[in-house]
Amino acid sequence: MKVFISRKIPEAGLQYLRDASVEISEWTEKRDLLPEELIAYCKSADAFLSAGGNKIDKTFLHAVRHLKVISLHSAGYDNVDVAAATEIKMPIGNTPGVLSDATADIAFLLMLATSRKAFYMSRIIQQGGWGFFEPTANLGIDIRYKTLGIYGLGKIGFELAKRAAAAFGMEIIYHNRSHNEEAEQELHAQWVSFDDLLEKSDVLSVNTALTAETKGKFNKDVFAKMKPTAIFINAARGSIHNEEDLTEALEKGIIWGAGLDVTNPEPMRPDHPLLSMPNVCVLPHIGSATEETRAAMSLLAAKNIVAGLKGERLPFIVNPAIYA
Ligand code: DGY
């Protein structure tokens, strides 16, 4: 049995596949495969391990319906037409849970770095601008004892809230479709309406999945309801915020700062105005990028491949409805 892997993945996952006698074909060039190239590679395989957001739409799915399984090297599956996959009973696997800590760490890092203008201050030194000291210069804002609002408090949001409460005594409010009992009990997190989240948050972090409902949610009208001292954090998906509206909100002082691990599009162009703003910190989508986390993700992705090739239920499945 053969798996096609669309980008280089960590050794842990490859070893698991070898141990299960799965033949590996890996795309190692540093460019995205064209849709027709991807289909051609998948045609000569029995399973597909998608590492890097390949578009898995209806056309693609119908072209590769001979595959026994498609396994994503990510928790997010916004690149997949899940309904179309379910319709043709194609199992789609993902890697939830193992990246919650690492991604929460990045959101936490962005909160603090943004509040103290850390990336900008570092750039100033590199440009020879570490000048005369003045007590009124280089000031950030404290986040200690302030309110952290989380839009989409799931596993990652919970880990972020835990860090913010323990390190800074932050009060946690959140907006979800349903209540997160664990966060309410353990962290005294309080469910609020979306408007209250906007009005009360000193730091507002997006930790939800990209869906039709969340796409473009943080736009001009939404930023206008936030505090002028608020910091906006997005370590989820860039398309959840409108980047032009965010830029304008920061330029006009409608909100105070932003920390982004995700942008729209990715990569962000190097001359983007957000990159030169003192109160903005941008990272290149590295939420899950630690040795340990990526190894764990590769292992889950490989486990999904092996289970799928054996015709077994995937241990981490996006569309369990196919088994109904
Ligand atoms: C995920 O797993 O969804 C991370 O954002 C990496 O894409």
C-alpha cells in the first residue's frame, strides 16, 4: 500500500508508516503542487497525507475517490469540502489536541509582545535607533489584571485562558455557541454575548475554526465596537479577520494593537503596512511549530493513514458520519 505525502513531514510519522509497511512517496520541492499534479500523484497512491493546506474540494475528491483515506497534517480542516467527502464516504483524518499547548503559547506570546511593542523595539535596535533614554518613551501597556476575551473557547482557548489567568490574573470572558463548563468551573470564565465580548475585552483573542459563520467576522463594524485600548489577537485563521479593516482600525486608533500568527493571504507581503506598526506583532503561522508538537502531529496523521488503509475507523476523524 502506498501513501502520497504533499510536503516533508517529521520523522516520527514517517517511521510509523514504515513500521506498518506503507510505501512512502513524498513531494519535497518547496513549491505548491498544481491541482492536476496533485491528482496525478494521488492516482498512483492508496492514501493521501496532506501537509500544507491543499485544496480538497469536490473536483479533487471526485478525481481521487479510489483513495482509502485522506489524512490532514493539521487540526484545522477549512481547506476540505467535508460534505463532499462525506457524500462519497471518503474518511478525512486530522490532528486535534496535540497542538493546543503550542498554539496557546503563541497566542500568549503575541499578547505580551504586542502589549510591550516588542517586535518593533527589536527592529529599532537593528536600525541603530536605540537612542536617548526618556521616561516617557517606548511605553507599552500592562495586561496584568485586565480582561481577556476569547472568541471560540475550545481546547486552545482554554489553554490560553489558563496561562493568562495564572500569569497575569486576567479575568476571562468568552463567546461560544455553547457554554464551556470546564472553563467556567476551573477558570471562572464567564460566557458573554458577542457584543459584550467586543465592549469588555482588553485583549480579544480569536481561537475558533474558520467556517462560513466566522469568515470575515472581525471587520470594520466589529472593530468599531472594541475599546480604543484593546489588543486583537488571531492565532486561528487569517480569513476570520478582514485585514484591510484591521489595518484601518489600527491606523485610526480605533483599537490599540494586534498580534497575528495568521494573515490573509499567507504569506503576508513584506511591505504590508501592519509590519511597520509599533503596536503590531506578526508571526508566519507558527502556532504548532515546535519539534515536539509537529512530531506528535505527524504521528497522528500517520495513524490515520494506517487505520484507513486497513479499512478501520480513523482514530481522529473529521467526518464520522461516514460510519453511520
Ligand atoms: C492547524 O493544525 O490547524 C494549524 O493551524 C496548522 O495549520
